[in-house]
Amino acid sequence: MISTTDERGVINNFARDPQTSAAEYPSPAQQRTYWFMGAATAILMSGVFAIAFAVS
């Protein structure tokens, strides 16, 4: 743990930096899954907005 002490003797502790890694590009199967999830979300939100418009 990294810590410092100021002129009054107060200790200040700092968190460790997390390990970082580069992101990997999604595979074609993951890309298809994302596309289907996006389409399902668009259909769901369209339905929600249609119901809200019909009720108001």
C-alpha cells in the first residue's frame, strides 16, 4: 500500500492501480449476439413507447 504523511503527521493511503489489459475485438458469433440483442431492445422500446403514447 502506498501511503504518505503530511507536515501534521496525517497519513494518507492510496489504492493500488489495477492491472490493465487491451480489449479484444468480438468474434463474429459475439457480433451476431449483439445485433440480436440490439434488435430485441429496439422492438421492446418501440412497444413501450407505443403503449405510453396510446395511454396518454
